[in-house]
Amino acid sequence: MEYAVEELKSALIEKCESEGILYAMVAVDRRTKEIILPDTLKGALQHPEYFVCTCKKVKDEYIVEEITKA
């Protein structure tokens, strides 16, 4: 079962908030919501099961921007 993009974004925001992360480029496994720090962007984009995105803190909120399309 794959999680919806909004669920993946929420999981990433929770992780960034809890760890005080200001900016990150990550891959999130669509089946498990596991957050992965990829070795390379190219490598992460080659895995269809990964949702690749950036998460950044702007003022008091986090913004998630997709690098791949769902």
C-alpha cells in the first residue's frame, strides 16, 4: 500500500519539527513513510517508490516542495 502525498508531507514535517531541521532534501518511501537521506539526487529519482522533496522552515512553518511528481 502506498501512502498519499499529503501523508508523506505530514510525516516529513513532523520529523523536521521534532529534530529542529531547517532545510533538508530527502526521499520518503511511499510504502513505509521511512525518511531517507539519499547519496545523490539522481539515485533517489531512479527509485519509483521514493517521494523526493525538500523541506524548509520559513518563519514559523515548514514548506515541502516536490522534486518528483506523485
